[in-house]
Amino acid sequence: MKVENPFDRKLQASKTMPEHFRNASIELTDTLDVCWAAAQAVFESGANPEHAIALLPMFMARADEKEKELLAQFGRKKGDGA
């Protein structure tokens, strides 16, 4: 993602956006950016945005599973909040 981009400009312009919405937007955009980099690493010049989009749900499922494993180490469940 370029340093100057529409997403960051939108975040700057949206001063009243709720913090949880802002954080979710940033996390999703960062995750999609990582998926795009992964697609480029694997498919090189043949990579296209659809590859990144296809990776996104797999990445999220894997991240959720890893989070559950970490929480289990501390005897918690997702959503416990403590």
C-alpha cells in the first residue's frame, strides 16, 4: 500500500468515526495488505487482487484459531474480556 492512499485520507477526514469502527477498518485493511503481499510472493507477476481476496477468509480463520489456542493457554474463552 502506498504511503499516500485513499484509505488514510478517509481516516483523516473522518474525525467523528467511532474508535471501534476505525480500528476494525485499519485491521481489515492491514490484513488485506498482508494477503496481497502473500499472493505476490507466491504468484509473483501473475498475482491479482482476487488471489488476495481468496486468501483473506483463510487468513482470518487461521488467526482466529491461533487466538483460541493462546486464550486456552490462559484458561479463557474468546469474548471473556478479562
